[in-house]
Amino acid sequence: MKRFLLACTLVFSICTIATAQRYAVVDSKYILDKMPDYKSAQKQLDQISAQWQKEIDDKQVVLDKMYKDFEGEEVMLSDDLKKKREDELFNHEKEVRDLQRKRFGFEGDLFKKRQELIKPVQDKVYNAIQKIAVTRMYDFILDKSEGITVIFADPKLDKSDDVLRELGVK
């Protein structure tokens, strides 16, 4: 009886191990921080960002001076001149906001520059992770750097089509 239970336990353990999913965890931020290419790209991006921010700050200083001058002279200006100066202030303020949006806004110059400089390094890391996943037969690789994110999942584990069939969707 003991041999039978031992044999059943052994068979059950082997089956469990054989069907167990293999997974790994990586920290992509840690990996990127160790890469000289990434450090170089990040440094270049920081320099460009500082340059653009200085450009915006300089325009903001001019705008602030214009506002201060206008407030000091407002009582002495005629209605036509007052209206003209208000329009100039409005246009200059709009120009500063537009420049800020162009440089730092969603899909602005900084976003595009980041894509140009950092994305190739990130792709290199992703390809290395994918290569490790395939050669070591991992089913999942999770990234722990910014919350848990699935970086790689074996396509044979994707059951989306099964769910669609269950829902009657083709």
C-alpha cells in the first residue's frame, strides 16, 4: 500500500511539474539603468529638454515684463492703445503656451525625441528578454519595474479565441 501511495504521489508530482507554467520576473528599469546606451540617450534627452525649457522660460520672462509694463502704464493709455497692448499680451501668451505644448505636450517634440533616442534601446532589451523566454522555455516573463506588466507570454497560452467561441463570436 505504501508503494502504491508513493508511486501515485510520484506520478502526480511529475505530471504537475510537466504541466506547470514557467515564469520569470525582470526589472526593466534596473536593466536600462545599467546600459551605457540608455544612459547616453537619457543624458542627451535631459540636455535637449533643459534647452527647450530655457527657451520657454525666456519667453515667459519677456511676457511677465510686458504685463508689468502694461499694468504700470494702463491708466495713461487711451482705449485704442490699451486694446492694442492687451492684444499683444494675449498673442504673446498664446505663443508661449503653444511653444510649451509643441515641446512638452502629448506627442510633442520631447515625446518624438524620446522615441528616437530611447525606443531602440528598449527594443534591444525587449528582444533579449524574448530570446531568453524562447530558449529557456518560459511561458511568462513579468516586468516588476513599474507595477507588474507581462512582457512576454507564450502565444499557445492565449485563450482569447476560446472565449470568443464560448461567447458565440466568430
